[in-house]
Amino acid sequence: MHNPHHWMIVGGLLLIGAPAAHAATASGGQFSLAAGADYSSGKYGTDTTTDIWSLPVTAAYQTDRWTFKLTVPYINISGAGNVIPGVGKVNNGNPNGRGRGNGGVIPAPGSAASGSASGLGDITASAGYELFGSADRTFGLDLTGKVKFGTADENKGLGTGRNDYGLSLDTYKVSGNWTAFGGVGWMKYGSSQYIQLKNGFNANIGAAYKLSPSDDVGAYYYYRERIADTGAPQSEVTAYWNHKFNESLRLQTYALAGFANGSPDYGVGASLKYSF
């Protein structure tokens, strides 16, 4: 997986670049590759601190109106066995779950047996379409569909082992050096015999400021309603900085603070993207 908030981080960062990106690719498609590192830490309502590392590689293709992305992450998690990356705290009845050994005694539901695991995370794919874009590229409205494939090992507690499906509607408005942006989304979460999840809505709102032709900074707030009976909503603020070395290479960094048990207490990350 990525960290629970990663879709919105990526979405927010790409959304800020949307006016320039759409204009630059109006005459043809553009490929890009990105590699990053994300770290987050939190208790998620348990007595144990859970640390998650994610090393995602993302391939993207963008035309005038369409953007397609595929992300493959490598995950390392250490902490409570009932905390699942991308979800948070759950009732995990898997006898082979993280921190429970090979089919050993199942702790009471909601308990926080601890353990560490690493491996392939959940591969995600998305397709975004620009529903509307103003002629001067100062306003746009995008619809994005995404699938999270359950490729992470559920026996290691790296994921639920089930697919998730989502839709989001995002918009931005440029005014001078400022860009305001926001969006709403809905996800259908897959449940397994061990982990039961509910579908949920999410929303984000933020602003960015262009410091120079090469640098912009911004911040946004993200909220997701509770999707597990023993879990909590996600509520967090992310601040980021983008630096463009040239037309092909850019660096994105961020820091996150969580305000609910569904979110990590804090997180940091960086990604380097090359377009060609």
C-alpha cells in the first residue's frame, strides 16, 4: 500500500500541476516515471506504535484530457497486528496475521499483538478525465476512477487481500500565484472473511502558492469517514513543496500531521518524477 493518505497526497500534488500539465500535453501524450519513499508513525487507537515504510514506483501517461497511472509499492510495517496499511485499526481474525505466528492462538478481537512484515503492497491503478478546462487553464474539473488491487499479503497484515474501487471529483482555480483546490470521493472497500469494512466518503481542500517558476508550496486538509467498526475517521493536514529542476525532472516532498485515530500521528515523504 501507500500510507492511508497517499492517494490524496498524489492527487493533490498532481492537481496543482494540472493547469501546466494539460497545456504542455495538449498536442500529444506524455509518459512519466516516479519513485518515492513514505514514512508514517501512529498508534491508531491501540497501545502500540505502528511504523510504516512505503517505497512506491509510479508510471503515468497523460494526454490532453486523460491521465492514467499505475503504482506498485514495496511495504514494511512494524507494529500492532490489527492495524492494516491504508485502513487503520480493524478486528483482524486472521490466525496467520502479523504478530500471531503460524496459525497460533488467536488473540481476542481488537487486541494489538505486535509484529513486523514486509513485501509487495497493494498495486493501484487510476484513470482520470478532465470534464472541463477553461481556455486560459485557470479552472478545471476532473473525474477519476481508481482500483486498489488486493496484492498485499493478508497473512502478513500488509493489506486486506481484497480489491477496493473508488471515484473522485476534483477541481482547481488559479488566481495569480495562488491555486485553490478540493475534491470529494467515495470508495467501495472489499471485505474478507477476517476483516469487515464499510464503504466510505472522503474529501479534501487546500491551497498552493507559486514561489517561482521552479517552486511551489501548498497545504491541504483530508478527511475520510470511519470504514471499520473498531476504527476511526481519518483527519489530517499535509504541507508540501514541489521543485522543478527542468522540464523533465521534479522533486515533491511533504510532511503530514494526523488529528484522528484513523490517521498516523505524523508522516513524511518524497518523490522524484521524470517525464519524457
